Amino acid sequence: MMRALLFRTLLVLLSVSVNSERKLQGARYARYREFLYIVSIQDKLTKIHRCAGVLVTLKHVMTAGQCIVNFDEKVGISLRDHRNSIVYGVSRFTKEIETGVYRYVLSWHAHPKLSFVQDSYWSNDVGIVALSSGLSDDVASPVNIEIAETTTTEAYTQSNSTEDYITHATTVATTLAAPQSCKVIGWGWDRYNWHMEKDDNTEYIFQLKVVEVKLLNRDECEIKIRGIKPLFTFFNLSILEASCAEPMYTLNNTCFGEPGAPIICDDFLVGLSSWFVGCGSHPGPLVYSGKLPILDFYINYGFDVQFNSVLPTPTCTMLFPLLALIVIFWLK
């Protein structure tokens, strides 16, 4: 009898312990319409969330470059099959999202220097997605991108030298003021739901979260990441053109980032989440594509880039046969 009672008591204590670990600490859920620029990149058919992103115009979303180039590999979908979509205005995922605004992916463009470094982490992890149609300015608002007033894309379009763009972007980045308050915004992953699967109640477990973070300098970041796994013994942040952040408070059993989740400091976009190591009570730093890749991409390409079109544009040669068939059918 005593053994049975002791066993039941241990089960209850274990259950309480596991449930308490699943509570998010040091973070909060986003309020309704708090962030008018955050979007979810999803599979059009399954509505499964894959990456976060931010509106940089009412028709363009900036996200992690890996979210673009790895669509086929990661989720078995293809941009050319038109199976990707952007959903705006949703904080909690459900099986039938009725409050969101969907836009299909029209075209995309990844940073030309996007690369997978040493089979471990991404470099220049930035990309832009063009939407099938723009969002209304009464429901959405693009994120602020901090660029010096003297910066104009036109001033650099006459030069073919990439070094000119990089030099200018570096100058702009170094003149920006040190941020006072920073946060990462996204739906996030945790160790219990790593693959973002639906639960038995047909609801996604993920809800838009806000985590206060502090930015790390390069030396701090490299020391912390190198100490996590032997894989990162020779980790060098400088080759990634990236920066690091870590949570201000303990996030119990929570991985506080996801690809494309924005790092916002003083209401300005300073980076996009790229990758992280470690989950649980002592997560490693979140590595994000910093201001330099974003500014380089923005200045170098703006939004007049030749996107990789995924929806065929109708042409006269395509329309004439179609019109001919319509006329023939009508005459019959």
C-alpha cells in the first residue's frame, strides 16, 4: 500500500514538473494588432507555418534567405507550384485561419552572397519575397528600416562595383545609434513541438510571442557559441556578416527564434533571425543577419530587382491561341 501511494505521488510530482517546464518564462504573447508588419510564411495547402517575415513595403516581405532556397528540401513544396503563401494578421494558428489575410508568393530573390558555411550555419541570410498583390495600408504597416537620410539607392545604381555598395552600407551601419530596447518577434519553437505539428485539438500550439533580448558584441557571441558544442570550436562570426542576441531572461525549454523572425530595436529592424544552438534553461545565442547584409541588400537591389518569377506573366503569344480557341468554340 505504501509503495503504491509513493509511486502515485511520484507520478503526480513528475507530471507537475513537466507541465511547469512547458510554461514560457521571460516572454509574453503579442497583443492583437501590436505588430502590423509581422507575417507568417506557410504552405498554402496545409497552412503549416515555416518561417516568419516582415513587411518592408505593402507588397514585399523580407525574411531569411534560407526560407526561400530551402522550400523544396525542408517542406517538400516548390515556389513554381504556387504552393507557398504569406498570411498576415494572425497571432495564433488554428486549423481554419479566418482572421488572416493571405497573399500568394509572386516572386522571390535571395541575397547573392547567401551561403551555407562549413555545413553548419548560414551567411548573408536575407531574402525578399514579392506578394501577388499588396496589402491595404489600413490593416498593415511596413517595418522601419533605419537608413541615413543621405542614403539614396539612385546614387549607387550607376556603379557596377559591389565594393561601392558594401563600403557605403558599412558607413551607414556604423553611424546608427546604439539601441536601447530590443526584442525578437515570432511564433517560435520549443523542444516539445520542434516540427510544428498540430495537436489533437486541431490547433497549432504556436502563438506569436515577444522576447526581450540584448545584443551581444562579436567577442561575447563567439565565446558563448564555441563553448556549446565541439562543432563550433572554430566559429567565426565575422565571415557570416551576422550579429548575436540572447534573451534578457531565462526561457525555460524554449528556443526563442525561428528563421526570418525580426530583431526590432527601438522600433527599427536591425536583423532577421537565422539560426541558434541550444534550447532549454540555458539556450545559446540567437544568430541573426545583421544590419550590413540588410543594408547591402537594400541599397544594392532596392525593390527593383529582377525577381525570380514563379507566376508566368501573360504575353500576346500566350493570349492569341487562347482567344482563337474561344472564338472557335463560340462559332460552333
